[in-house]
Amino acid sequence: MTVLITLAAFLLDSLLGDPQSWPHPVRWIGRLVLFLEDLSFKALAVPGGRDRLHLLAGVVLGVLVVAVSGGAVWLSLAALEKISFFLWLLWALYLCFASFCFRDLVNHAGRVEKALSAGDLGEARQALSWIVGRDTGSLDDQAVRRALVETMAENFSDGVVAPLLYLALGGPVLAFCYKAVNTLDSMVGYKNERFLYLGRFSARLDDLVNYVPARLSALLLVLGARLSGLDWRRALTIWRRDGGRHSSPNSGQTEAAAAGALGVRLGGASSYGGALVDKPEIGAELGETTAGSVRDCVRLVRRSLHAALLLAFLVQAVILHFAGPFPWGWGLDYE
């Protein structure tokens, strides 16, 4: 049953993407983060000891958001299972569907590349700004494509493999605990004046929960390169050499594998909030990104996704065989 729900959720994501008019649990998590963030700053508007207090408040913020997110999913599934199996099935399917963002990522990449191909650099920069954190207003064609390849590689881990892995291990409950951590990091996990202390716990927690998925994703990208006819040996070489050359312990893993597979140089100087950040180059000896690089990257992540799905189903099968089901993760009562 859980395998079929996961497969159906991926099919829905492939068909629908992320309809903006639909309610989305991740947006609800984002509203909770904003509310607690504002509450924290109001409560901590006191003289003296601000750094230590903000660190403590950041821990409370992170724990509350993850606990509320996971708890709400478990309670809703458990309640619906008591009322109607059909309602439980629909809600479980929607939660699984909402935890992935593969189609939406590919759609955004298509919008950016279409604008570049039409010579509309301004539109390409605007479309790119929806999916990256860096400043896009001064990027040229190559820099836009480089940023696009980097975010596709990183989001293959954050938006596909990690949710899929946690879903396989602990159902929608664990998957949305992960989504809560990921949302926290994207909203408060910055090293700026506002979030340096309040967001530190969330940033470290995100590093921890993505440690295994990031490396697994890089390995899947190497496999995806083999399946899609790209240079998988170079992908493996660049991953092993440059995977750690990033300020994040995880982002560089998938970027390095993708750089090797596509034969493009990633990293370098980027602007975030007006501040220039000089990131180490990944695949420094490789070429610049082109329109073909973006098309190859889409093909690469598609093939890697197929391998990720097979791996997730294998993990679920092993858990069911050796440890039995995880009823808490799906809100089911097996007794």
C-alpha cells in the first residue's frame, strides 16, 4: 500500500507540479515560521545577553516548528483513518504529493531557458529569482544558466531524494518533519545580522538531516549520468574531488556530480542581498554552461529520479520485511 501511494504521488507530481491555487502544507509551515519568528524578536527585545537568548530562542523555534508539523500530519492521518479509509487514503496521497517538487523545478528551468533562447535576459533573471536565493539582476546568460544548473542539482536532493527517503523510512510524518527543517533553513538559516543566532540551530539541523540524502543524491546523479549517456566517470571524479569545496557540507555534493556529468564549471562569485560571496569553483577546468547544459541537466535529473524511486521502494520493502510497518508514520493502527 505505501509503495503504491508513493508511486501515485510521484505520478501526480509529474502531471500537475505545484498548482499555486491549491492549499499547500509547506506554505502553512512557512506561515508558522513567520509567526514564531516575529514572536521571538518581540519577546527578545530586551537589553543585554541578546546573542545567547537568540540562540536559545532559535532552538525553541526549530523544535516547535518540526514538532507541530509532524504532529499535525500524524493527528490528521490518525483521525481520518478512524473515520474513513477512503478519506485517509486521499489525504495520505496528497501529503506525499505535496512533499515533492520535481515537476515544478523542471517547469521553472524550462521558463528560464525559454526566456534565454528568446533573447529576453530580463525575463530569465526574473524567472530564476523565484527558485534561487542569490541576486539575479546583474547576471549574464552564462551566469543565469550556471545558477540554474546549481539549483537543479541542489534541489534534486532537497526536493526529491530527501523527502522520498524520509517518506520511505517513516511515512508522511517523517517526510513533513524533514520539510519543516528544510523550510526553517530557507527562511531563517542565514548568516546575516537578523538570523545569525536565531537561525543557527535551524541551519545546523538542516545540515544534519541532509547529510546522507545529499551524498546519496550525488551517487544517484552519477548513476543517472550513466543511464542518460553522459560522462559518469567524470561525474564520479569531480564529485570525489570537489564535493567538499562548498561552504555548505551538503550542497557541493550534488553540484560536483552534476558539474562532472555535464562538463561545466560551477561555483564562483555570487551576490546575496547585495553582498558578494566568492564560492570555490567546482570543476574549475571544465567549460561554461550552455543551452545544451540545461537540457542535459533536466535529462540527468529525470534519469536519476527513476533510480531514486527504485531505491525508495527497495527501502520500504526491506523495512516491511525485517521490521514490519511504521504505523506512526502513516497514522494507521495495525493492532
